[in-house]
Amino acid sequence: MAALERAAPTVLEREVDRYLRHIALERGRSVNTVAAYRRDLARYLDHLAARGIEEVQAIGEADVAAFVAAVREPGPSVEGERATGVSASSAARMLSSVRGWHRFLAEEGIVDRDVAAQQRPPKQPKRLPKAITIDEVERLLDACAGDDPIALRDRALLELLYATGARVSEAVDLAVDDVMSGDGAAAGDTASVRVGDAVRLFGKGRKQRIVPLGRFAREALEAYLVRARPMLATQGAATPALFLGARGARLSRQSVWLIIRDAAARASLTADLSPHTLRHSFATHLLEGGADVRVVQELLGHASVATTQLYTLVTADAVREAWATAHPRAL
């Protein structure tokens, strides 16, 4: 029996594909960002199809507003349990994808006006970044102690995440050259590997920033590069990636999550840790140590200082809690 041919893309799907190519090629959005936009817009197209809309010119403000309301509403019951709608933050992210597409359609002259321009995202509760204490960070790092290649890799990875505040995508995208000293070893001379004093990270939109590396991170990376990475590299095809999996390929973001979760379990840390926890802890501990918020903004790669200032609320809360606990007339 002949294989079924794939259905031709609809008019709306073609316009979405044009937009995704635009943000990937002309705006330099990362593969992960484009994939997230694609998922959001696929859900939006399903919504439009359910409303009988097949042309971009037929979309109105009410259709955009109905989409935001629809994703927030609880879904149908499944096995006796009623599904909940997406969070306000998820709905806001989806709306951002939808607004970007409609703005593109208007700018390209495909439609007469931007029907999503006036749509506002649902109000989100202010959520403070979650950080762990310095003692808990040390326990997490100590949980990766060991001389086998995987332990050396995991220790180097976690030391780098905490030393630099790197996003998980930035860490797994690193190449060996991004951490090597300019006067380091010649190619293939692993016995004299020297990690530099800073790491080159590529953030959102491939924007580059240089973040210092402390002694602990440098030593962990050097141990990994000399005693572990060459062994891991023999398990797969040649790659410039810094962090490798057991089969020699570039470590995935999902693998980093599992590494941190397993280390947290060995360290008996009950908090729900993720790679972003180390990023939050990096920023919080810097501010608690007296670092200027503008410096922390630069280190984190935040486009706006307002994002970084959320961490100052965390430290202010810690000050108030300490005062309430210690001052004799606090109560």
C-alpha cells in the first residue's frame, strides 16, 4: 500500500513558516526560541481553525482575545480529573508569540492592521527567584566528588553554572575554546591544559558576554579536560562541545536537569532544584555580597535591569527576616 502523502500546508501555516524563518535568519533567534514560537503558534492555529478561520485577513481582535481566554480556561475532564488551564506566565508567553506574528503580518503588508497590538497579557503574580544558600550550593557540588569521568564532568559543569550564572542552554552550547586560555596548550596536548580566567557565553540572540571564572571552577574544568573529556570523546564522533555525554555527544539540556536532580538527591537537598536554581543563587549571593545590580545585570546577560532587580527583592526579604528574628523589639 502506498504511503499517504503529507497534507499540503494551509495558508495560515505558510504564513507562520515565513515568520519563523524571519526571526531565525534576520533576527538571529536561537533554535530553542524558534521551536517555542512554533509550538505556541501551532496552538493558535488550532484555535483559529476551530473558529472556522482560514485566511489571515479574517482574524480579528476578538479571535486573539478568545485565544488568551481559552488557554487560561480549565480543559475537559480526563478520567474524572478536570484539567487546569495554563498559568498566567505561559499565557503571556503564548500571546507574545501571537503578537509577534501579527506584527510581522502588518509590517510585511500582508494585512492592513495589527489585530493583536491592543491585546494585553493576563496579570501575573510577582514570583521571586528561588535560590539556595551557600552551604546548600557547597553540598550540591560536593555530591559530585569522584575521579571517574562522569563525576569529573558533573563537578565541572555545576562549578561553571554557579561560578558564571550561565543559562543551561548557554552551558551546553559551550565549546572547549570558549574556556581555554589564550596561552594554553597546543592542540592535543592535554597534559598542560590551562583554562582561562573567564568564559565566553552566548546568550539570547547569540549576544556574547564574558564572565569571570573563579579558582574552583577553573580547577574543576582543568581536571575534566585532562582526565575525563578525552575518554568521553572516544565514545563518539569528534565535536568541539565542552561538555560531553557518556556516548561522546554534546550533553543535552535534559541531561543537565537529571545531573542536578541526582546530585541534589545525594546531597539530601529537599528543594526542587534545576539549572536555573544555580543561576538564581549566583545572582542572589553576588548581591548579598555587595555587588552592584548593574554589574549583576551584565553578568547574567539581562537586557533590562528591571529583570535583575527582582533579585534585590530577595535580599531585602532576607534582611527583614533577619531583623525580625534578631531585634529585641521586632515583635
